[in-house]
Amino acid sequence: RGRYDCMICISNISKAAPIWSCSKCWAAFHLKCIHLWVTRSSDSRGPEYAFPCPGCRYHHVGPMPQYTCFCAKVLEPDPSPHWLAHSCGEVCEKDRGCKHRCNEVCHPGPCPKCTAVGPPGRCHCGRQETETTKCGDPPRWSCGEACGKPLRCGLHSCPLRCHAGPCPPCVAKSKQSCFCGGTEEERICGQEEFSCGRPCGMPLDCGEHECEQVCHAGDCQDCPREPALWGDRCACGRTKRCSTEAAAALLVRWVGERKKCTDPLPLCGTRCGKRLEPCGHECTRTCHQGPCGSCDKKVILDCRCGKKQHEVTCGDGTQVLCTQV
């Protein structure tokens, strides 16, 4: 309707009346009204004042507001019938955040967006491309579609929306078997191969024994009980030269010279002491033939919530639950 009211005095602002305009919300006020507002809102007596805008409450800090044209080039501009009231009639030239300054005639409100032509651009996933972009617009953007780029696994594509930066690791899951085939788990793509931590149990080439290694990748080793591989030692490996008759009196079980892998191993009667997997504790059994079995050492573990500690057998597992909420 060609009318603008001062928000402080609720009176019409005439075309010739001195005004002050907020640089954030662009609301205009009578100069005398904003001076009175600043005086009552600030404890300072000058030369700088701190006051909130009556319209948007933005906190201004600076000298007492002055009457200038909209582009702030001319102090107390003279009214002219040739251009807008309170305008100096010159080119605005305010900074718009790019290398091109505003080329509009001194105007109220924010400067219009720069329309200069920028370099070519495309979205992050490459589906959308433009030969030119507007100045100030980013040359890369998100088109909002699924990214679709192949992930490192080479089997799946990125499910995220068109995004900047590298794609995340693949999180697709599938049911996989451990190396020995004894356990099945849901595994993340790229981590399909795993060891269950238990003895392999696959039959060895000798046809008489099973693999005693912890579940492993690749082929099983030759039967370790073959005389050529085992050598002349007891079952725990601490006592050597066990095949001689002189060693018979020192052993719990003397077997003489072994000819094949099925021949029993000599036993020395001392503590086994082999390192158990995966805990690393020593086997506490006396020298024995066959796998050491699970660890029977007592250990103190925190429960899953961390509030209590419990004494458990190491071989029973590493997850401890308490009864607290």
C-alpha cells in the first residue's frame, strides 16, 4: 500500500524522514526512535553502544546509529524523485560473499544473489552435470539419489545418498563358515574369513589323526606325530633322547624307537607347560598325548556392564554377566 510503519512508535515513516535500518532483518525505524531505544537499552554513555534490534533482537555493538543511504555510502542522503526514498542513487557495491559486488542501485533489504556464470559442476556421484554454475553456488552438490559407486569389496555398491568424500566400508552381512567349517556366523563383507578359535579337527594326510591346530586358513600341516617330524622327545617336548634304554627309568611311559605316527609318545611326568590358544596361559596337565584342552586357570573378569568382577575359568569364555540392571 506504499506505507511503512516504524516498529517502535507505530507511526508512518515518510519518504523524507531520517531512518536507520537493521543490517540483519532489514527493518527500518525513525532515527529519533532508534536513538531513544539505544539510550534506554544500553548502559554505555558512548562512544560505543550495545543494543538489540527492536525487530529481530540481533545484538548490535557500535556507535550511535546514523542516517545513511541503504548502501551506507552517503550520510544523510537528499530525497530525489529519480530514485527510491533513502537511496543515494549510486551502485550498491556491497560484498555478496563472492568476487562480484552488488551491481544494483542502492536498495533496501539484502542484495540479490549473484547471477555471474561460474565453472562447470556436477554432483558427487556424477549423475548430474552442468556446463556452468551460478557464481557462489558450489561446483559439487548432492543430487539426493543413492550413490551407487562400487565399494572396495567389489561386490556391493554404496547405499548412501550422493555424498562428498570416499564411500564408507561395506556393511553388507552374510552367513559364513569358519576355516574348519565347525562354526557359522553373520559376517560383514570383507571379513568373511575367520577362525572359531577351536581345534581344527580336519583329518590329516596320515589318515590316523586329526589336525590339532587352532582353526586356521590354508591346508593342514603334515601329521606332527610322524617320527621324522616329532623327533626323539616326549609328548610335552621337554625331555629329549627318549628312545634310549637309559631314558626308560626317567620316563612315566617309555616306548622305545617309534616307527610310525600311530606309535604312542613317551611321557615324562612333568607339567606340560604348552601355551594355550587364544589366552596364552600354560597347560597345567602333566605331560600328555593329544590336545591340551581348554584352559582351567582361574581369572578375574569385569562383567559386561563394568559394575562387578567375577572369578571364572578362563576356558569358559570371556563374557561375564551380572544380575544388576
